[in-house]
Amino acid sequence: MFDIKIINGLIVDGTGKKAFAADLAINGDKIAAIGDLSKEDAKKVIDAKGQMVAPGFIDFHTHSDYTILFDQRACSRIHAGVTTNVIANCGIGLAPIRDERKQDLISYLSTRIVGTVNAPLFLDWNTVDEYFKRIESNPPAVNVVAYLAQGPVRIDEMGFQDGPASPEQLEHMKAEVVKAMEAGCVGLTSGLIYMPGSYTPKEEMAELCKAMAPYGGYYCTHIRDEGDLEMEALDEAIYIAKEGGVPLHVSHLKAMGAQNYGNVKLCFEKLKAAEAEGLEVSYDAYPYSRGMTSLGAFMPPWLFEGGVSNLVERLKVPELREKAKQDVINGLDNWHSTFVMCGGWKGVMIGSVMKEENKYMEGKTLQDLADDAGVDAFDFAFDLLISENGKVQVVDSIMDQADVDTVITDPNTMIGSDSCDFAHDGILNFGKPHPRAYGTTGVMFRRYVRELGLLTNEDVVRKMTSLPAKRLGIANERGTLKEGYFADIVIFDPETISDVATYADPKQYSVGIDTVIVNGQVSMENGVQLEDVHAGRLLRRK
Ligand SMILES: [Zn+2]
């Protein structure tokens, strides 16, 4: 007698092998059998007729470090078929941190996705192991794999001090790396565009990698520049991994800025060359060509001197307005104009505004809005900033869709949403997220399998299961449907599985996912999440 039997489905086992008809049985938290089980009994039978049965998806790049503590349901993940979150990406994490530095780290985290939750942030731990125990004491609905983020390691030791660490500081940080690896981290992440990664020289990062090397960890990086200086940034990443004696993983691989469209091919060439020289290389991406930021981020920094309210006042002065326009068009010595990266106002769509009278703008580009109003697009943008007191969220087209397609369809690209968890109710129902938070897995099937025919269902499943499981070091027990493996399973309809979230209306769960099972426990059935089931586990590196 099995606990659960899934019948009539097509098994997509995660390895890329073609789907085949078979039943699958679960006992406890493991897969007990795959094959013709028509003569076997089970306490619960799930009919998967017309559907595919696959390993639960691994979201390879999340910022759910806090959200898994605030709301254990992980609703946007379960509804996307995700059964494992990988956390502490881009050098941003919640431990280690000594008491004296906690306020520094908290104020920093609140400026990043990981800390955008509309609740007081806290750090009631010091070590990575203590943070892990906190997760384990009240686990979320999905499994969690964690990196060690370089940000807190450096803030813990040096605060926001610029420049290289002293030999003594470096030794302390290396000792923290060892402690975190022993606690079960799978690697070290960096975010070299963010403080304190931006203060960290490559030699120091390589030293931290050396400390991790004996534990089989790898260096996972948000590289220092994804635009004009991307090749140099990749050279630096390759240097760090080689020098540190660890594999390299490049996060959210992309080429930013209209002037850099097409550069992902050069990125691949560089990474392949490093591979040919013996470096182990991997990468992930999200399947969207747009980013999300504030319209204020398009303005030259001098407009903000003295505070955001000065932006509004300065934009009312004709001469300053004209100077701002020139700077936005031409950029400044130490400031890249996002306007240029987007290819002009046609690449900037209004995401959200506060005032009712401006709501009609949401979902339209600034160029179209200005053309409709018969005014210059710069004047339209400046007047909107004045009207909204600077609070305008925009979706900016910073990547070429052809580049995104090139990266996503590369057989070695893993998929990550680059987001935290959201929910339709409760504390994680906040803000206006990038649709990737909800739609990443759905886009993969809708766009790349059904609309473009560039990937098969089996390819997509592999990219989100066995491929990342291998990188994470969990491929001997997860990421593939196999007897004896943990029963992380998703059942979906290949004809209908799709994202629903859009830039204008992002808070929408994906559709076509019927059942989600985490460690043998049914967490979603008939498309409805069982919100009391929190069957995830923290998967410490073994
Ligand atoms: Zn990043």
C-alpha cells in the first residue's frame, strides 16, 4: 500500500529524456516506484490524465531570505510549481552579523529586494548556523538552499569601509567563510555593483573563495558591470574563481543597454574559453527583457542633492530642466544614463503612479504618452515627476529580447526569478513587483515551448530541475524523478501552463499547474494551495 499514487500521467523525469506514460508512487517523503502500478493500492490516488508529472522546479535565483520567515506559505512559489528556493544571491544575505553591526545591515537590506517586505526587519541571530536554525524551527512550504553572501561577511567585519581589508580583517572573514560552509552553505555569492561588494577588490574575493574551496563550494556572482564594461567584469569573475580554486557561476546573465545589444554572444565566448582552460562554469537567467526601477533613477544625481523634494523644485526651473535634459541624453562622467540604455523614452513604460488622475498612464510608454498629449517627452517625464512628487515606478527595456532568448535557450542556462516570495493576502501582498516574481516558470512553457518552439517541455523541465540540482550538489536525491529520490513533484497541463502576471498587473499566479508535492506532502491540489502545509526543508550542504 503506497501513500500516494499518481496515475495516467506522462512522466518528465527531469533529465531531458522524452516524456513517457507511467504511474508514480510515493511512500513517506520519497518516490517509491515508477511504472505500471495499476495493480497496487494507495491511500490517495491523483489522476494526472492529460498532464505531465515532473520534479518540482528549483528557482535558482531568489531573494527570499526574509520572506520565508515572514510567511511560510511561499504562495507565489507553490503556484509556480517551485519546490526549492535558492537564497542569499548577489552578495545580499542576513548572516553572519555581530550585534554592533546589525543596524548597518538592516538599513542596507531595506534598500534591496530582499528587505522590501512591509514590516520591521530584524536579525535575531549572529551566525549563519543560527539563521539556519531559525528557518528550520518554522520551515516554509518550499525547500531552501542557501549561499553565504559576501555582503554581511564584510559588513560584520568592516562595516561600510571602502578599500581592501587588512590582513587581520581578511583572516577573520575567511574564518567566517569556513564556519558558514560547515553550517551547510553551498557557495559564496557577491554583488559587485552593490556596497560593500563595490568596495571589495578581486584579490580579497579570491581569498574568500580559497577558504571555501576545501568544502566544494563555488563562486556565484552578480558581476561588477553588465553593460559597457561587461567583458572586463567577466574577466574579473574568471580571475576570482581561478585564483580561488573554485567553479564560477554567473548570476542573471545579460547584456544591458541598447549600445550593448548582442553582447551576450561575446559573454558566451568568454565563458566557453575559460571552460576550455579547465574552469567549471555555469549561469542562470530570468526570461524577461525588462527591469524595474523608479523614474527618478533616470535623472542625473545632482537633481537629488539635499533630498528628493529638491528634485521636484529644481525641475520647475527652466534652466535646470534644460540642463537635466542634456545630462539625461549625454550622461555624465561618473553616471551612466539609463535613458540611453533603454534606447529613449519608447523603452520606458509607466509601471505605477500614486495619483488617480495619472493612473491612465500605467502600462503605456512615456514616448506614446507624450505623443498623445502633443508635448515633448522630456517635458512629459519631468512634469510627471513633479505631479507625483518623484514617486513613479517604471518598467525599463534594458535588454534586447533576442539576447534574452539566446541566453534562455542555451542548454546550460538555469532559471531563476530574481525575486522574493509574494502572496495575494497577508504580509507578502505588497508593492508592485516585477512580473518575474510570479510568472518566471510559466513564461518558460508559454513562450519558449508553445509560442516559439525553441525548447521542448522536457528541455524546460531539465533547466529547472536536474541541471540546477547538479550545481547545488543535491542531484543524488532531488531534481530527477527516480525511485528513492525525495518526492518533490509538480503536475501540470502542457497545453495551458502559463504565466498570467504582466508588467501592468503583476500580482497574478500562473495557471496550468494542478498539483505540487513537497517532500511527499501535497501542497497544492486542483490548482488550490493547501496553505497549512509547510513541508519544505533547509537543505544544508552535505
Ligand atoms: Zn543580482
